[in-house]
Amino acid sequence: MFAKETTEQPNQKSNEDWIKQLKPFWKEFRKLQTEFNKTVMSLELKMKNEIGDSDIEFAFADGECFGIGFGSFNEKNKTIGLFHDTYLEGEYSP
């Protein structure tokens, strides 16, 4: 159950005030995110061409890249799996 909206206190902002203040930051974030995604897609395409496998891609969770793996699970890819960042950065070896 959601709490009812109450009357504003003298120093309390309304949702509209918050949205008005946050919109410029959201707009800037979306612009940066779009540029980042284009850069990642370009690098991914380069990787696919040089590796020779069109199914390999960067793996993301919660906005963070945690490795490189294959986009689909099939006979070829089930034995290869995912290469985690800790291996790719040299912290651990397979």
C-alpha cells in the first residue's frame, strides 16, 4: 500500500519540483549513456570481426561489464562459457 500524499511542509519539495530539478541530469545521463552504448557496440563489432565469431559479446549486469561471453547457449558455446573480468584482467587463471 502506498502512503498518501500529505500537505507540504515549508521546506519540503513536491514531486514536480524534484522532477524539474532532476530532468537536466537525466537528459545529460541519457546522452552519455547513448554515446557509451555506441562505443561499446563499435568495440564489440571489432571484437566479433577479429575473433571470427558473431555471437561473442560483452556481458553486463546492473550496468557493469563483468566479462565476455556468447550471446546464445548452443552446442558450440556451452563448453566455452563466459570469461569473467577477473580472468581477463589477470587476477586469476582458468
